[in-house]
Amino acid sequence: MTIQECYQVLGGDYAQVEKRLPGIHLIRKFIAKFLDDGSYPELCRAMEQGQTEEAFRAAHTLKGNASIVGETAMKQLAIDMENGVIAQKHDVYQNALDQLEDAFRKCL
């Protein structure tokens, strides 16, 4: 999968990132770090164990990291996770978690 295809799958804005990060090598470096970041696995673990404070922190970190690399759709899912955890709305955060899982599975 190309980096541009990964951005499409993840709902990112490759053109916007290309303007901020000069060169494909730097973009690849940052997207690889984003995909390897431990925030998503930590989020899953925390949700499985019912640790809402840890889940919120992981979602917040994921939101920031997604923002840095221009992954706008994943950033919104992380925001949805944060809001669902805060409001204790299981359906909201479970839906966001399912969508995050699908996106990560497609690009890894």
C-alpha cells in the first residue's frame, strides 16, 4: 500500500500534510511513527479492562498524533472516544473503537 492509499483508507488529508512536511520521506517517517505509536493498543487494553481514565488518556494522545500527521477522520474518531468515555456512553465509544480498529487493520 502506498502512503497516499494509506491516507485515503484512514481518511486523512495527504495534500495538507504534503504542504506542512517537505518530502515523501518525512511524511513516511511520521506516518510510520503514528501507526507504531502505542496509543491505540493502550486504548484497546484500557477499554477491555474498564479503565476509563486510561482510555481517555490514550484517546487524547491518539487525537494529538492523528492531528500531527493530518489523519482528520482518525482524529475525529479519537474525539468521539474521548466524548463517549466522558459521558459514559458505551455505544458512542464502542462505535468509535470499532471504526479505529478497521482503519488500523487496513494499514498495518
